[in-house]
Amino acid sequence: MKNLSWIGILMLTTFLGCENKDINEGEEFRPRAVKDSFEDTHFTKIEVDGVEYILTERDNNNPHEGFGFMAFRANKLIEKQDTLLAYLKTMQHFQNKVYAKMYNISEDSGQSEFEAKFLEFIAQETRELEQLERTDLINSSETVKEEE
């Protein structure tokens, strides 16, 4: 009889003690309107690889609710992009001069050869991208299985 009462108590605590409850039980979501004014908003600025990111987070007075924004400052990115493009154009200019001297041709014909080759490679890359973007692609492993 003593063992039966222990088993009964154990079963009762097991079934009553393992009830799943929602962590936010009793709380309801009360969103606030997003204001266009960011006067009372805290911004965090971080820099990754020379690009500045601006982070902001707003909550709804509840640690389980909230949202945030992350944006990068494009002016820094554009400065880097412009610098890189200018550097590449400078390299191409001097390589064209060396090419023209090596093959004893004019710089203009060296430049036109460069542009023709450049357009050829751009067309090749475009074809590869179009191939990847096709909607009628099939799984090659399924094709192999069907052939067997």
C-alpha cells in the first residue's frame, strides 16, 4: 500500500508538473506607431572594413518585443568604389601603353583590342548568368538516376 501511494504521488507530480506554459502568458502585443522623428532614438555607429553602419533599436517596453534598423552610409561605399574604378582605369591605361610598345602598334589600336576583348568577356559572363537564372533547370542527379 505504501508503494502504491508513492507511485500515485509520483504520477500526479509528473502529470501536473510538466505542463507547458507560454513564456508571455497574459501579455498582449501592443505596438506603437513608428514616428518619423528620430529625436529620442539611440543610434549606434560601427565601422566594418571602412564602411560605416548605423544601427537603431526600438522596443515596446517589453524585452520580448522590438524591432530595429540597420543601414550603411553609402557615401563611404561610393567613395571606395570610385577609388577602385579610378585605380583599375589607371592600370588599364598603363597596361595598354606597355602592350602597344611590346607589339609595336599604336595605343589606339591597343585600346580597341582591349575593348573588343573586354566586350567578349562581358558577353561570356552574361551568358553564364543567364544560364544560372533559367527557370527550366533540372537536377542533374535525377537525370543520371533516370538514365540508369
